[in-house]
Amino acid sequence: MGEKANRLTRTELEELCLKQNIIIERDDPLTNSKIFLPNIEKINKMIREFDFLVDGESRGKAVNEISKIERFLYDNEENVDIKSKFLATYYSTASMYIENHRSLLEDKRSENWKYLFVNYFKLEDIYRYFNKDTGASTFFKDYTIYNDIVDLTYNVKLMEYLRSQVELQIPVDNDRDMPSKIEESNLKLVLLHELGVIDMLKEQITENTFPNMAKFLTVMCNEDPSSWRDVLDKLKNMNLQNDKDLLTELNLNKAHEIMSVFSIELEKE
């Protein structure tokens, strides 16, 4: 299938992708010409498989590495100095890797990831994905972006473990242990949802509930007052499990990670 895609002309490839609804055709009013855009609903399926495979492979790598660390700590249980230096080296390496790939991490966590994701693949690559005769894992492993995000996610998972171990083994300055200021407005809303604040406001704001709640949260979160309508739209889509729903696995994981720093535990249903 890959060789066939490479033999196709650009026009033939576009026609096949249109037939399979991989791309959609739109009129460009500026040039009076046709333009082709990726069908995001279709691309979402590709992203879901990508994320599933990334999580599985990175988790496996992290579990193996954590097992090695646990064995070392167990073998050196009585030697605090050796354990501290060992963990500090791991922590520094993982932290440096994440920092060096900060822009990719921010892209992966952004709302625009689905549009950025497409740019890592040529049209023939996307066509080949939807017409592949091998598994998705075989397909993605040929691409640098897959291996880069596996390594990045592995280091993030490893860092979560190391952070807890470092707190146990190495005395830290309480101020330095504080998480950085939360700038991302979406994350603020997810945190407020997980803490039950949004449900509480729904009960207490009895008139014009959603607009008033959106305005209140906009002011409380120190956002631009004119952005309250955007907040309103996000509130209305919470828990609807659509493309506008902020309660994605990624956002929830980020929120829970912040909450765990302060030992905030959610009630289990």
C-alpha cells in the first residue's frame, strides 16, 4: 500500500482521499480556488490510536526503569547518601530531557494538538494509514514524531515517580517544591470542576446561571473580562465528551498531578 501511494500523482491522491473522506474540499474566497483540509473527525481516530500506543509503550518503558530503580534502592537501603545521589542523577536527567523538549510537550497538551498533529505527516502518509494492511503500531514506529513522544511521555511518567522518591529521600526547600503559577485558563477550569466548585456554583447561582457563572469565573481566574463568552462555551460543553469538552484525559491528569502536590484527594464514587 505504501508503494502504491508513492506512485500516485498529487491529483490522484487527493481524489482518493476525498472519496474516503480523509480530506474535505472547501472554496477559498481569497483566491477563488479549491483547497483541501484534513477531516478532523477522521484524524481524531488516527490520534486516538497514536495516543493509545504511545501510552502503552511509554508506560512499559517506565515500569521497567522503575523496577531497576526500586531494586537499586532496595539493595542500598542502608546507604542514604548513595540513594540520594542515585535519585538526583535520574531526576536531573529526566528533568533536563523534559525541559529540552518543552515545546513539543506544550504542543501535545494544547487544544490545537489535533491540527498540529497532521503537520507531522504528508498526505500520502495519512492515506497509507487509513489503507494500511499492518497494525497501527507497525505504521507509527516509522515516524520520528511517534518515537519522540514515546520518549517524552516515558520521561514524564518517570519524573512523576522520581518526584515522590526524591521527596522521601532528599530534603527539599518547601518553596522550591511549589508548582509554578497556573497560566492556562483551561486547566484552571478543569481544576475547579474536579474540586466541585463548578457544581457548587450551579446550585448557588439561581438566576441566569451559566452566564453569571462564566462571568464570575472569568473575574476570579484573572482572565480578560471580554473572554467570559468563551468561558461560557467551555462550561456548557463540560462532560459532553465532544471536541470542546475540556475534561480530556490529558487535562484531568494534569489537574490531578497538581492536586496531588497538595495532598488533595478526590472522593471515589
